[in-house]
Amino acid sequence: MPKYLISYRKTEEAGQKPEWTSFTTESEATLESHAVRERVDRRMSVLGEKLWGSGEVGWVGAGRIDDVLYKREEASPEISIIYGLVQE
């Protein structure tokens, strides 16, 4: 079963430096960018986090988990959420 990594830039209060946080899912229903955004919004509401940036979602492709995490670091500042297929 394919596994997807979803990462988003979050803050817990205004003026705080954003940091990436990540989680994985095996649900293919979350592959469209609007579904990824909805899943991140639900997670953030439970954890009391705020999304940093403009809220754009970007697909970074497939690769080993370290490759996907590396691509995350290269994301432009406009992108708040990235997701990719993690190959084992």
C-alpha cells in the first residue's frame, strides 16, 4: 500500500518563526491538493496550530523519505503544504 508524506509550515502564535511538521497517510483519497489542505486544517485545529504562509499546496513527487524531506526544504516561501509519495 502506498504511503504519502504530508508536511506543513506551522506556528503556534503570531510572530513565531515557522517550522515544518509532518505526518504520513496511506489513504489515496487525500491525493488532491484540496483534500490535503482539508486534512492539514483538521489536524491543525486539533493541535491548536496555525498555518504559516499563503496556504499553497505543492506536490514534490516520489522518492525515499529523505528525498521527499529534502525537496520540502527547497519549497518556495509561498508554499505552506507539501506532499509526496514515500517509496520504501
